[in-house]
Amino acid sequence: MRILLVNFVNFLQTPFPEGVALLSTILRNNGFEIELFDTAFLKPPSFLNKKNTSAGISFYKTTEYSIGDLIKDDPVIDIDQQFIDVLQLFEPDIVAVSTMTTNYQQSVDLIKKAKLISNKPFRVIFGGVHPTLMPDEVMKEDIIDYVCIGEGEEMLLEVCNTIKENGDLRGIKNLCLKIGSGESNEVVKNSLRPFIDLNTLPTPDLSIFDERYFFKPFQGVIYRGIFLSTSRGCPRGCSYCVNNHLNRLFESCGQNRIRFQAPTIVAKHISLIKKKYDINWIRFSDDTFLMRPLEDLCEMTSLLKPLNIMFGCAVDPVTVTEEKVSKIKEMGCVSMSIGIETGNESIRHKILGRKISNNQIRKAIQIIKAYDIKISAFNMIGLPGETCENVFETIRFNKELGIPDANLYILYPFPGTKIYNDYVTHSFNTGHFPSMDEAPSFNLSKMTYEELNFFFRCFNLFLVLPESYWDKIWSSREISGSYDELVKIAQEIVDKKNL
């Protein structure tokens, strides 16, 4: 039996899809034939025709070569036709699509076009965050036969085994399916299963992925790296995150909404991945790595330190203590990402639901800096009611903290979040699910569309250049060529600091 896994993302959107890797590994280990259709490195015609002037700029220490060098000779691909070619060659029995809200529409459109042309029928199952949040809406699509609600590792294997044996799918937990055909079909939601024991998950098989996924530049050196999760769940209830909705949805699945993989299992997976794939840089994708108890981190240090890996992680400011930072520094931590989101405490508290003060963030960063760990920060703009001056507050706060280069996002109000419920006057039930690039169109802030995109493009330019340049940055919106000159000056400043 053949299963085609689909990961439809924008070109060069390359965080390693570890969820797809786990599903692939589990199915392969149980005798199923697997193929992957992944668009991360399929160069579309729009890549050549579009000058991405709205993209946010970042300043990094230069490396011997870049991801751009690795894809420069790749041919332009018609993604729809490529998918159809894969279908005709592989002839899958099941097409399993992993999707978020921001790539859901593209994934649906891809399957629709293929269904019209494909010579062999196949069943389609959608899983991931978006189908979990909106299963009823997703099941309205004629081309979608099943939806996975929640964790899919056990469910997808059970579905594949049952279909292989011509069995009844109605008892499979976490599965949403259609009974009957045409307009008379009935949508059935099966009950949810208990949370999976993270210690039972296999070491992910990386062999089906493009090698360029493992390209990891850091501080001027190129490593081989992947994303790896060692826990699931988050204690925060931020208004822009779907965790609150998911926690309510999964109340029956287990008392512990935050689960950790045992240190011995983490070490086992990393040891195998390093040995088999020469991976030496790990980005732990846990929501906040320092949630683990100190005794857990001590055990992980004793197990991971001999493996001599470098890693980065995301941390919540309130979990940062000197004892924990000291321990993960010894473990191999070289980089930490911390959520600032906005420099305005009132917006952070009242709009984003993050009860964290600027002083708490300052203290956390002081501790991290004391251990010579590189800091990056998550920031958002386009927040409800936000003004241009509020964005400058965020820039100044990052500058005060010595953040060298910020990760910036325009707020996307995901369905199921408090921000979506409170502020979005038009819903996704119109049949169109905006991509991440369309986030400015929600128009939640008090800034114009042009101002929002300007800040997205120039945020790190403000961060790097002295405040004496800020008027020139602001004026670069109208003055042709001045933006490029300012970027050049900023890069020279960054290069001197790196030296």
C-alpha cells in the first residue's frame, strides 16, 4: 500500500517538517511504501518574476556560501504539473496532507487540480493545526475524505492498516470521516484518543528529505542542523496563539497538557541522528525549552554533553534562571530566542495576553548574556490598535536590550484565538484562507497598509543603525535608491561588530 505525504509550503520556507518526518518513519517501519511531495525547494515561476521588496531584511555574519547559492541552478518548476507527475508515477492509495491555516488554501487547490486529471483514484486525509481547529469547514471540501483531529502518529497508521484490510474506519479515534456519498453523505467525528506517550516515538528517518533542509549557517560557520521537539504543550494563554483552543479541545485526552520526552530518549534520538546523518546542530522546537524541571535539565546535560552538539531553543522569560541557563550552556546551548512581541507593556498585557513585564524580559536577557549565549527575539507588529509610535517603542526596547537582529512577524489572527474572536470582523468561512503574506490585509492596527509593510521591511534597519539615521530610513519610502545605501551602511556596522 502506498502513501504520498504532502508538505505544501512557500519556496525556501525551510524549517524542517518534523511532524511529517515522524509520520513517514512510523509508516515505513510498519511496511508501507512512502513518497514525499515537498514544495520547499521547488522553484516556482513567481520566484523569477517577483521582486520581493516587502520582505523584511536581516543582517547575518556572512558564510562561505548561502542557501541562494544552493538553489541558483535549480530549474523553474510548474508545481501543479510536478504533483500530477508524482501521482501518476507513484500511484498512491492515500494522499496525506499536513497543513496550517496559512498554507491550507494552496494545499486544497493543489489536490483539486490533481483530482481532475489523475487516472487513478486516491483517498485524501488532511491533518495538522488547521484541520484540527476547523474540521467541519475542511470536511466541506469534496476532495477531502478524512480529517485528523489532534495527534496523528497513531491514528494515521491505524487508518492505513484498516483501509489495507478493507475494515471499518468509524471506530478510529481522532478521525473525522464521511459516511455515504455525494450530497447525502454524513460527517462523523470519532472520539479523541489519549495523548501519545512521547517516549514511544521513533527516531525520525531523514532520508526522504532534500539535503538542503540541513543547511544551517550560524555565526559565519555552516553546520548540518534540524528542528527537533522534545515536549508538547505550553502553559501560556496568549491571545494570538491557538493553545487555549487546543487545550479546551483536548481536555479528555489526558491530565498533563504539557508533556516531556525522557532525557534518555532525547539523547538516544540525537545520538542516532548525529551518527547516521552527520547532524551537529539542533534547533529544539519546544514552545519553551526551560519549562523542564531543573533535575531534568541536569540529567539531559550529563547525557547530551558527551555528544558534543550545538543547539538553539526558545525560552519564556519567566522560566529563565541562572541555574537553568548555566546547565543548558554546559549541555551545548549557543543560541536562545525570547519572546518580546512588543515594547509596550500595556499592549503586551491587554491585547496579547502575555503577563510579562519589560523588567522580567530585561532580567532574563541579562542572565542569558552573562553566559555568552546568542540572543534573538520574537517581535510582532500589526497588533490591534497599534500605532507607528508603538512600533518605535518596540524598536527602542529591542535596541536597549542589545538585540542584534530581530525575528519580526505581522500578526496573523488564527481561527480559534482570542484575537480572532475579538477583532476579526470577517471570518474564514467565506471559502478563502489567506496566506501568511496576506497578514497585513486584516487591518487590525491603526497604521496604513503601506506603513505596516514599511516597518516589516525596515525593522532591523532601525535596530542596527543609530537613531541619527532614523529620519533617513523613514524618508527612504519616497527617495529612490536611499534604502539600498542604508542597508549597505548597516551591513558594514554589523560586519565590524562581528570582527
